Amino acid sequence: MKYNIIQEITNCTHFCKLGKQDDNKNCCSKIIDFQKSKKIEIQLPEPFSGDLYNAPILFISSNPSLSRVEIYPTESWPKKMINDFFVNRFENRGEEASWVFNNRVLNKNGRDLKSVKYWTSINKRAEEILERKAIAGRDYCITEVVHCKSWNEIGVESAKEQCKSLFLENLISSSNAKVIIAIGVVAQKMLNFEKELFGKPIYYLPHPNAFKAKTFEKVFNSEELDLLKKLVKSSVIKERDISVYDLPTEGEVKSFIKNELQKEKINQKKKIILYLHGLDSKLSPEKREILEVFGEVIAPDIDYYNNTNTIDLLFNEFKDQGIDVIIGSSMGGFAGYYLSKLMNTTSLLFNTALPFRSIEQLVPQIINDLNNSITIIIGNKDTIVNPRDNINYLLNNISPDNNIRIQIINKLEHQISVAIFKIEIENFFKSIISKTYV
């Protein structure tokens, strides 16, 4: 199926290897090292932008430009969403739900105010030969010789031969375009100035940044231009067949975009998180990784057995360290409950050991009990701390000034699985960003 070429390019073995380890002998190392130098999550190679299978015009240039802020596919994206990004990159779903809207990309912090100059230029060239308004992605598809992203063609020279041998002919043969427009010197050389390939005539134009004439009218004579226009106009698509692509629903795309934008809001407001473990327990690497998405994690080793005044000790140690959030479980939930009151700090607590404890712990005097940001999750299958005792304790001891949220999870036992921990942590931090508890 045609859509496989997307996965073939985005999963390029050379790219995948370099994303995980350095290899100076790999001809793609320079371009991948450039991405790594920008301290961003490595972005997937860009196979094309637009409907490769249906678009009548195929533009080919050197390599795509890197943006550190654009919402762009990485290895963590679902395959269907990756497919949609490239096939429907220019599809108009409204400003809030389009990957690109009026040639303005969707950034992690919202829609870019400026249009991409290269895309604007390509659109004008398409309109020149269509002699009407061009629909990006439908009337034309954009691809490159080298598919990994950089700036100013960094790494293209060393990677171009390999990329060409792996993908270029496959892309052109997969396309149903009537004409190929090669943009710039790199594309021209890689196509060897051939007049046609796979039955598709090739026209060569300077890059939009070149200091020379770059419109069809100025580059070609009237006879050549008339022929080009006839080729393109004869291939107008009445209805697209996108069944060849494995795509998500429009609703799934909108939901995904919304979540990506929400992630950035969270990243912009990263917290200092104090994690309090339970008795005979520690913060696991898996759970630490989940928490580190949302901020800096401080997870002290707590000796509950030998320190009966744990809460007061924690308060004195961390009261001046700018703690934004307290997360605690079991005995750590008990300590976190009172510590969050002392520090007036937002907290998320699992299976709090409030009604009783197997070892003695002192509860400090709390003068101003004004904390209204405590979320407590209770497992209905907890056999260590009875859930009914926990709920009754909370109901009988909640101050009228507090607004404590209690959530019961029917299948949750005393130990919190990584899967449930991840879901509840993500929901909790989303509620902090929106300033509401849902």
C-alpha cells in the first residue's frame, strides 16, 4: 500500500541508529548531530507534505527546515497520527485543529504568526501554472532529496547520495503527479537534469532564496509553459481517494493536537515536586520518569521507624525550597497530608495512612489550616489501609475551610501500579494547569 512509504522513511535505519548512538562513519551523522545540538527531541525524517498519491504536481527540493517549536512527529507518536501529519499537513480543519493553517505552522505554544516563506513561494508557483488559487497538499505535494531536518542545508551534502538511493525513485514512482518541479541546485543535481522520470516530465526552477529569476514565466518560454499548464490542468482531481493511507479520524486528530498543546502548557509551568514514599518503600525508576515529565523531582529517603517526628523534620528541610507539589503514598500520603497543610502546597496522595499507622508518628500543630488543594485517591481493594476507615476519617476531620477532593478507584489495591500512577499523575497536573479539579 502507498502509505507504507511514510513509515519506510520515518523509520529509516540510518536515522534510527543515530538517534540512539553516535557514529561518525554514518553519512547522516552530521545532520542528526545538528538536531541533537539543539537540545530537542529528535524529529522524524520528513517523507513528504501533502497527498503524494493524488496531487498532480510534485515539488522536490533539498531538505526540510528544522523548527524547535513546531508540533512535529517524533518516535513517540502513533503511526496513524504520523501518517495524517504528512498526508494532511496542509488540510484546512480550522485554525485550532490544522497542522498548518494559511502556511502558518502549529507550534507547541500556539499558531505561528508568520507564514513559512518557502511554502508561500511554492503556492505561488503552483497557482502560476494552475491559473487559479492552489490548494496546498491537494494540488501539489512537497518532498525533498534528504528527509532529515536541519538549517541552511547542514548535513545535506554528506547525506544526499544515500537518501537518494534509498527513497527518491520510490517517492517519484509512488506519486501520481503529472509533473515534477525540482527546486534549487541540490534537487537539480540529484535528478541529473533529466527531462523525465517514470514518465513524469521534470521542470527545474531556482530556489526561492536564489538571486535570479524564479517564476515559470521568466524561466521557460511560452511554448514550454503552455505545455506545462496543459499537463497540470488535465489532471484536476474531482474526488480524492485517500483509502490508500492508514489515517485516524478527524476527531482523533483534534484530540491529539489538543493534548500536545496541553503538554506544552504543562512544560512551561514545570513544578518542583516533593515525593514522599511509604513505609518500607522507595520511588521506583518508572514512577520517577513519569513525574519528571512535569518537573524536578525531590524524593528523600525517609526513616519512619527512627524518626517519630517525620512531618516536622520534612517541613524544616523543605519549607524554603520552593516546593510546588507534594505527592505521597501510604505513610507518605499521611505525611504529605499534614505537610501540604503546613506549607499550603498542592498535593496528590494515594491510600493515605490517616486512620492508623503501624508505627508511631507525631502530628504537628497546624494553626492556619487553609489548604484547599489536596486530592486523595483511595483504593477500594486496599487491604492495608481500610478504605472505609480512610473515608470516615477524612469526613470527620476535614476543616470547613478546606476543599479536599476524594477519589475512589474500585480496582485499586494498596500498591499503586505504574499504569494507574501514570493516569492519575497526568490528570492531576492537567487540573493544576486548568486550575480546576475534574
